[in-house]
Amino acid sequence: MQLCSSEEECNSVADEVSASVKSAPDKIHPSREDMEEAISTLVEYLDVPEHDAKIVINSVVINVWGEEFADNLELIDSYTADNNDDEEDASDNNPLNDKAESDNDEDYVGEGECQLCERTIKLTRHHLIPKTTWPRMKKRLWNAAKTIEAYHSIDDESSSEKKQITKNKLENMLGMSDIDIAEIPTSVTHDSVRSYLSKVCLLCRQCHSAVHRIHTEMELATEFNTIDKLFCDEEILKFGKWASKQKPGKYKIVSK
């Protein structure tokens, strides 16, 4: 399983888990209900299977509050515990420890031209709005729903100043600068938000890793959430030009 594609993404997952249990700040330890809410966060927003989400949360609980507390919560059922036939170390089974540069075939979504370096190569799917930011971005979109509708109801010709003021307000609410209104849903619904958050581009593994190394998850979500904006970043563009001159190596397409 490949839950995290970078250390930054792993940290963001941890932040979301933490946020899920902060509803009752007077508690020294979270309740089982708190942990189930954290599991639901991973399942709903990060497309993680429930079984794997339980493993992730249980690992977090062990690291923070200890094994005894984790055992009392009983987040992992007996089936999971009894089927560790290889008796691997718990840290090896933690999905948060998967490396961004894993070369498993399942990491690749196809073959073709990388949208950054333009090499014909094995491709990976880069979420323009990283999955770990979805809970925060979703909340921002819903909070800005009325403002988004107000913007689209303004007549372009007669109220350009009002439209600019509303656009500035939207940028503040969404945490973005120089927002591209055409990329924002015209109306905020569950389907439109999901569609907006699910935008992807196809990058080779080297370019994909570079993008996540250069910018944080929230920077990507708010400032570099289109392929055009990625091209506007000098450091990313510089890497793409360098990569375009490199041989694909182990990422080359093998003729069958």
C-alpha cells in the first residue's frame, strides 16, 4: 500500500489525525470515538481502505500513548493481529513508512510523456491538490460557497470593481493568491468539490518526487494547483529542463 508519497505528506496525515482528536482538549487521552473519527478521515478523504486506515491510526496511538493504551482501544481486530505470519517489525508494516521513490509497478499508472520533463517514460499520478490537504481545502470551499456564488452572479461589464473585491475575498478565504476563478467550482456541492480536489497531472517518478521536495503540501494545494502554475515556478521548471536531458534509466519503457 502506498499511502504517503513524501515525508511532507506523512506529516500532513499526522496533522489530520491530530486534528480529528482535538475536539475535546480537556482529555488527556483520546476516546475510541475520537480514533474512529480519525479513521473515517483517512477513509473518506484519502481513499484509504478501512483496514489499512485502522493500521495507520493504531500505529499513531502506539507511538504517542503506548501499546497498552492501543490494546485497550481495540482498533485492530484479532484477524489483523493473527495474520502477521512473517512476524515483521511493526515499523515495517506501517504504511506511513512507505518511501516516495518506491519502484513497485503499482506506483505507475501508465506510459507516455511526462508533462514536466516531456520524456517518454513510466508515469505516476500527481494530485495537483495533495490528498492530505483535502479536509482543509474542502472546509475552505464550503465556507466560501456563498462568496463563490456571489462572484458568479455579478455582471462582468457593470461591476468589474465589485467582482475584483469579491475575488480578493475569495483568495483570502481559500488561502490562495492570484486565484484562477475558472478552476474553482461555480457552485459548491459534494460532487463539484470532489471533482475539484481530484485534479491530476501525469509526471515521471523523478519529476513527481522533485515537486514534493521543492514545495510543501499546502503550497502545492494553494499556489501550484495547476500544471501551468507548476511551470511558473523557477525551481520546478529548472528541474524539468534538467530531467529532460537525462536518460530514463530504470524508469524507461520496456518493449514487450
